[in-house]
Amino acid sequence: MGVAGLTGESFDDGQADIPAGVAGPVERVVVIGAGIAGLTVANALTHGGIECVVVEARDRIGGRLHTVNLAGSPVDLGGSWIHTPVGNPMRAFADQAGVRCRSANPLPELAGFDCGEGRRLSAAEVGESLRLQLEDFPQARGRLLAELGPDASAADGIEAFVAGAGLAPGPARRARQALRALVEGESADLAERQSLRWMWNEMEYEGHYFGDVPEGGYRRLVEAMAAGVDLRLGVDVAEIACSAGGVRVRGADGASEDGSHVVVTVPLGVLKRGAPRFRPALPPDRLAAIERLGFGRYEKVALRFDEPFWRTAGLPHAMIFPRDSGAPAVWAIGLDAFGAGPVLVFQIFHSAARHVLGAAPDDAARWALDLLADAIGRPCPAAAAVAVTSWSDDRHSGGAYTHIPPGANPADADVLGEPIGGRLLFAGEHTQSTRLAYADGAMTSGIREAKRLLGQPSVRLGPISPRRA
């Protein structure tokens, strides 16, 4: 008979307490969703000796951590960086799993091009733009809130900040475009739909924001967390029924999994469309929090070429300011700088996503490369391979990640992490405010629920290899 070889290291969710709220003995746990939150729960429970099964609607694991092989290069189409990696549990897990990481900060080589003025920005202009985005505007947030009030949006803050900066018309336009890109990248939504008060509210670890990337992509961490876990792929959960004695999870095909408890890790975008069905229904406070929190768009266009022509053209990474003054800046990151081959990835923030969502891959690539062609002054070569995301149109995600709009607050995320009735539990980046939107926040939410179910202040995580008794 095969048994699991259990090794691993101790992790906690940043808290020394044991979360309460579990009813009855924990005998068999059904986890819905094989993203990093669900896999973390299952890994920890398996280490803790609890029977656990993960059901996943997709035909793959990882959720919004999705690494593809693009003509021989590993490319992350969802989460890419381990941000602020020093002290970050995701980075610690990478070390434990033997996954090498490397620095992937594009800022030292970032170049800029203004399509409106038809010229490349100087190094000083790029540096000034980065200072404005990463230092001046964030530091002005308190002053802007005092002027605009607690219900101000990030868009309100941008307009007040730029208006008060005394900039000439060209730099003022670029400042608005850069700051809108900053907010849309942070929030995966329009600046009008992000609360200024709750921008940069999350706890930060140490190290640079762009931090590290796992060599070979996030799939290596996902696979390490999934190793030895009991998985069922292709199970589209339609209903979760909870009673005093346990839970039943029914798939759309009529099959079911029974357990003593269930942990739901589907993204906020899925909950927003009313899936899965809960019996009994979720209480009004949870439904209201789901409604208030935001979940917007962030897409990518990844292009592999025979050689990194953008570097030869003097644009190792590019911040491109479109002609449309209302459009945010577009960032293009050359993955060749980080050892991933001649791949260029365009970061398509919320308001620019309309150019790629629903478009054929070649059309999306053409839109992105037309921007780059302006910057390098000549047509771009054809890509050898193209990958275009559609997280917003994906029924299993419904968007990118969570943010806090005006009228919402971090407590809305925290309430989504509280159990209901002692048997229905939740995890995911949207179920905690400490690291909202981050993959490591999803991971620590999974640790939190494993702690709750095991009744322990910490859990063990690590690949589980089968061995013979």
C-alpha cells in the first residue's frame, strides 16, 4: 500500500493565533479551486494527516498563475513576480522547493517613448517619471486625501496632483498617462474605480517591489505545491450544500464529493457572477462585500522572436506614451533581460484591454507592435509565437485581481475570509486585506484556513512524494 512521504517546513500566515470558527471534527475536506490558495490548503492538510481532495474546473492547475511554453521560452501569463521577496513566504517556499529565483527589476534599463511628441525620452525624463510614480504621488496621498476627502478616487488624486505640480503641457500629459498606468497596474481597473484612501494599503515585505521571478516560471512553484495532493481536474462545481453534519459539493455533471468541510477558493470574479450556488445562500453581509469590492482587467500580449531586436534598438524595456492623451502608458518588458529568451511581454492595463480582448492573436500582436514600431522608428519583425490572455472573458476567473473602490474598505475583503456555519470556509487573495491582489496573499490565506482546520498556529508545506510502506 502506498503512503505519502511527508517532509516540509513550517509556515504561518503572519499571525501566531489559531483562527476559530470550525464546527465538528475535521475528517475530509473538499477544496474548490487548484490555484495557489487551494493547493496551499490541500498541501498543508495532507501534511497534517487530514484527508483532502481538490476539485478544479480547468484542465490544469495554477489558476491565475499560468506559465506557458512559448516556442521554448517559459512565459507567465498571469502572476509573474514575487514582489518584495525578502521575508515573503512565496520566496521562502521557492527556496524550500529548490526553485531558483532571479532578480527581475526592469527599472534600471527602462526607456521611454512619447508617441504624441514622436521622440524618445531622455534618461533624465524617464527617471523623473519614475520618481513621480513611485515616490512623489504615493507620498502626496495623505495631503490629497485631506484636500479631496476620504471618498476620493485615485483619478481625483491624479488630477489634483498633476494640476498642483506646475508642469508644462507635455510633461503634465505624460504624468497623467504614467499615473493612470500605475493605478491600473496596481488595481486592475480604472483610476476612477480605485479608492485613493486605500491605495498602497497592503503590508509590504522587504526588498524591491519587482523583486524576483522563479526560473522556469511560476508553474514550478505551483507544481511543487501540488505534488502529492489529491486532485480532480475538469470538475465544474455547480453547487455547495452545507448542513449541520457536513458538506456536499456537486459538479455540473451531477457527480458529487462529500466532506466534513469545504474550502472555496474561486476568484472574486466568479463569486460576482453568482457561482457556484450555495445552499443555504450566502448571508447578506458577504453578498454586499462581494458587490462592493472591485475586480477588473489586466491582460498580456507575449511575443517570442528570433532575437531581441528591441534591445538592439535601445529599448530593453519600454514605457510607451500613446498619442491618445487619455490612454495610460503601456509597458513592454523584455524577458531576455531575465534569462527567459527573446520574449517581449506587453502589459495591457485595464483601459487598453479593449484592444486585445476578443481580438485574434495576430491582431492583438499587431496593435502592440505598432506602438513599438513608433518607438524604434521602423516596422517590427513578425513574431515566431504569440500568446494573448483573456482573463476578463474567462468564466473561471472573471478578471485579474481584487481592488478597493470608493465606498468599499479593507474590511470587505477580511469578512470574505470568515467561515460560515463552521463548515464553509474561504481562501484566495480576495479574502484578506493584508496582501490583497498578490499571489503570496492567496498563499497565506490558504495557510490561514489550514491553520483553522488543523487547530495549529503554523502548518507544514512542501512537495509530498509517494513512497512504499
